[in-house]
Amino acid sequence: MRSKDIHPAAILFVLLLILPGVAFGQNNRNVDINGFLMGNFSGRTTGQRPNGDESSDFLLAEERLRLDANAWSESIEASARVKADFVHDAITNEFDIDIREAYIDYTTGDFDFRLGRQIATWGVGDLLFINDVFPKNWVAFLSGMPLEYLKIGMDGFRTRYSSNIVNAELFVIPFFEPDNLPTPDRFFLFDAFAQVPARDEEKPAATYGNTELALRLYRKISDIDVSIYAYRGFWRTPSMRPDNFVSPTLVTAFYPALSVYGMSAQESALGGVLSFEAGYYDSRDDEDGDDPEIPNSQARFLVGYQRQLWQDASLGVQYYAEIMEDYSAYRNSSPAGFPVQKEYQDVVTFRIDKLLEHQTWKLSMMCFYSPADNDYLLQPQVSYKFSDNLAATLGANVFGGQRDWTSFGQFEKDDNVYLSVRYDF
Amino acid sequence: MRTKTYFVAILGFVLCSFAFAQEAPSPDKPPGKEPETQSSSGAPLSAKAIIERSQRAFYYAADDMKASIKMELVDKDGGTRTRVMTMLRLDESEGGNQKYFIYFHEPGDVRRMVFMVWKYPEKEDDRWLFIPAVDLIRRIAADDKRSSFVGSDFTYEDVSGRDVSADSHTLLREEKTAGHDCFVVQSTSKTAAEYTKRVSWIEKKTFLPIREEYFDAQEQLFRVFTADRIESITVGEGGNKTGWPTVTKRTMKNIKTGHRTEVVLNSVTYNLELKDDDFSERRMRRPPSSWIR
């Protein structure tokens, strides 16, 4: 849905169409429109600039107008919503329309239906995902955009069934949406084929057979929120296929088949909230684990604990691990000269949040550390609400690690400080 | 492929437990509940009984409730922030378990958020927050009863009530305040609390708190609650009409900082016949339009 070359006049045209609606909406009982204007700026602090067309000290510089329009029926439980951002990228001086969500809701009996572009989040991890197989924008996350931008909408159909025995949620997604990953234009990052300029991408075609299915069954069992999950679709992070490993001239990004089966549980315990989640990633295109281009199957789990420390202060800790299957097959098939992953990868997170002055100030610190990779990401953040409308957030992303190809270590030269200012209307 | 087998086994087990898990039946509610008034036998009430009755009058009126709430946070210089929400409450048993559902309309950064509490007087509450921007429901830690509710001068405990047995209560005197005949009860906290001592003026007729003074560890007054408007909300029709006295305007003022919070309840409705299912993940994600419009 992100289209890069939109003429400014097109945006003006859309705005002119919408603005009378805004005025009209305020007088109509069945429509409301609101939104915000936001500026997001993130500057690299390492004094280095990646080469390329977008070479700049900035990882991010943009202004964003959010319009969120809702209409609903008085006689039946039905509603429609469009949540769109009109974005000006100051680095490239390009305009863009980011349709965050656009859907129609209808409720009847025990069923809730949603058709259209929508955002979904599953699982119990704090910024660690196992059964949340939905698309994510890692560029937004690594350059300090507000957290809601970590999630990307997907175009599909959702059915939810609610009852006392079991609740169920089924997503049918015919249109594949990959994760948005950092590119060498704006990030220093690890690329095993950095010397190969020719690139191609093969996304799963929008065929009936490629339609992604994601199912969650959930209910409360005694005092525990329990969910089980099943997903059939594709890895959202691309795999790389060189035309040959010895002297590649073309590298193709593709998205191998994936199924995920998992469960999660969350309950109030030990004076806080205890979370557990696990999942099995079945890499269907590499069942034997001997294809070096495709990730092996793996098991993932996490445990988390969150509690109140004192008034308006909270603490969260998590331990997350990935265990690769058929590790010896992976080792034996890895081409020489390429980094070798460990069989057991883990991450520890630590979060502390503190609210001050009637919650107008929020201080927070999120730390990721991987014992297996010996790398880290630190995310300190300060937010202040000037009023109910105006808020500002100042923060940083600090990366480090022993090796330049690990998850966080590869971004060592991308340490950044960001500022985000938002005015709600 | 061994891991896969384990997973399938675990999932199968969880799936089975879904089928066998039974919801505990909710206790029957006494039909046709009426507001309690002063002890009819004429026997003097103990301080604890007064506080218990007061909690029931203030937090447990009728069987369920829906209200629009406007909360104004006013700092010492007069700067104002506003929170607008819809609150629904269901009592499972009188003085016992309750469920709360709070939907935020304003300000913009919390619009459509829903906060749900299953309150248990005997143990820690269950709390969930729905974050609409990412369509996520997460459980939140409930050990922070003293923390501020949405930045206001009210704590979580002020919003849903404090366990009566967490304090020891003494009847100090009976006196008239702001035109109401009141019991004056002192409550001293036995467990960790935001205050060490609370003095409450409780109206004899309705058992509603008219004024509360909170004292800190240095025995200094730091917070004052006042009931600024009491209305009788009518329930039922014809001969079955009952009026529930309700504090529809209240203020909590922090004496030390000069910050205060004024709360106005509009369109209070009792006995809507809310159901247990209304306080669910489903309703958090998609509240019926009759609740929120």
C-alpha cells in the first residue's frame, strides 16, 4: 500500500475531499473524524554516513498528518473506519500515503467480522514476538518512531467467535505483506552479499493457494489467560538466493513457506503478571535443514514477569530463546565464509518505566541483551505532555556487539537520538 | 522433527483443558435490591459497619451501572487537562466481586483505549488494557493500588474501593457538615496504604461519604475528598420505583501540591441488566455502540 511516487497534487486533492468531511463530521452524529500532526526526526550520533542516494546524518525526518474517520450505524452493529497518514519524507522530499487501517466491521450474534486493511497483535511478549506472525516495520522501531508504527496493516478478512467454552479468531490474508527491514540507503547493516549490486525480490503471488491463515483459540482457564495459535504462510523476513555462492552476480530475496504452532499463558502471580509463550516454527521449504538459503525449523519460547515497583513505577524482565532444529545439517550445508548462527540463541530484556507529575512525564528504559550473540540494544526515552493535545518524546537507540553480523551488533554505527512531537486534534 | 511432536502433544493437552475448564457459576444476586438506610432496629452501628455500609452505598449502588465520566485535572496555576470516559460496573455479589469497564473518549492519545478490572476484595484484582493502535490486550500488574488513576488525584483504590478489613475503624463523633448529619469515622491503615489515617464524614441517611481527609506518615493532612453533588437516580417504573442516592460530582484535592481533580458523572443509569459476558475481551475490542456513542 505504500506507494513512493505520489504527486503532491494528489495529496492536496485527497485532503480537499476530506476536509469538508471533517467539518461535516463534527455536526453529524454518525461520523467522527480526528487525528494528529506529528514530526519524527532521528539523527545518527556516530558521525558516519552510509553511502548511497539517501546519504544523510538522518535516519528519519518526516512530517505526518493522521486522519482517522469513523462512521457507524445506529440500527445494526456495523461501522467503517479509515486511518491514513499523509507523510512527507524530508530526506528525499517525497510524499506518501500510508493507509494504516481501512476496514468495515459487522457484528452479529457471537460473531465479529472485519474486512479490509487491519493491524493485529498476538502473543504476550514485550517487543519479543513468537506467535505474532503479522508484518512489522523494523525501520520504524530502530529509528525511534512511536511504537504503533512497529505494526503494519494487512489486507484480509478476520472472523472472531466468542463463547463461554472457547473464543476463536481467524485471519484470512490473501495479500502477502513482508516486514519492512532497514536498507543500506539509511542504515549501516550486515549484508552477506554486500558486493553484489544486482537484486531481485520474489514475493508470494496473491493466489488462493498462497493465502495466509492465522488461527487463535483462547479462553480463561481458572485465572490464566490461555491462547493456542496456528499459522500457515511465509517467513516475513526474506531469505537470500544468490545465482551462485562462489561468485554471485544476482541475489534474489524470497519468502520461504512457514507454519507456526504455539501457545501462550498469562496470569496475575507473585504480585505482578507472569507470562509464558512458546512456538514451533516449521520451515516447510527446508524440512531437513540442509538448504543454506532457507532458515531451519526452530522452537521459540519466552518467559516474562512484570510488576509494580513503587507508586507509578513498573519493572519488566523477559528471557527469550530460539533453538534451531537439525543444527548439524545446517552446519554441514553452510557455505564457507558466511557467518554461522548458534544452535541456541537467546535474549534477555529489562524494562523500567516511571511516571511523574500526574503522568505528564514518563521516563523509560528498555534494554535487550543477547548472551548468545553478546550484543545489545538500549532504548532510553523521556516523554512530556505539554497539554492534552501536545506531547513530545526524546529518546535514543544505542547498539553494540562483538560481531558485525548479529541482530543488534550489525547496527553499531547506527546509534541515534530521536525526537517525536505530536499534536492531537 | 522431535520438537514438533512435543509441540503437538502440548497443544493437544491445552486444547483438551479448554474443553474441560468450567467457568465458576456466579453467585445469585438478591432480586429487587433497595438502597440501605439507617439501621432500622435502632441499634448503634459499629465504626466498621458504618464503613462497610458506606462502601456499599458508594461503590455497590444497585446491581450494575453505566455513566459518562468527565474528569478535570487542575494544577495549582489553573491549567486543566480533561479525561472523558464511559464506565460500566457489574456487582457479582453485594460487597464482593465486581467488574469494571472503562472506555476512554478523550484525550486523543488514549482514545478508544479500554481498561477492564475484575475486582476481588480478598485478592489481587485482574486488570487488562486494550491498546487500539496495535489491537492488543495486555494484562497489567495490579499491585499498584496507590498509583494515580490516569494522572488524577484519585488512586486506583479510590476508583474501585479499598478492602474494609485493611483498616481499623473508630467512630469519633457524630456531627453536621455541609448541611448533612454525619458519622465521623477514623480509619487507620493496617497494611501498606497511600495514607496512614483517613477521617470520613459519612451521611447518616444515605451512608455516602460527604468528606474524607487523608493524613500522611507525618500526620499531616495531604488529600481531601468532597462529595459536591448528590442526586437520586431513579430505577424501575410505577410502584417499583427506587431512588439510588449517587454522588454525581466529587473532588479530590491534594493540599500539599495544590493539584485537584474534579469528577462529574453524567447520565448515570442503574440496573441495565449487564451480564458477565459484557466484561470480556470481546467487549474491550468491540464495545457495543450503545455503550460508547
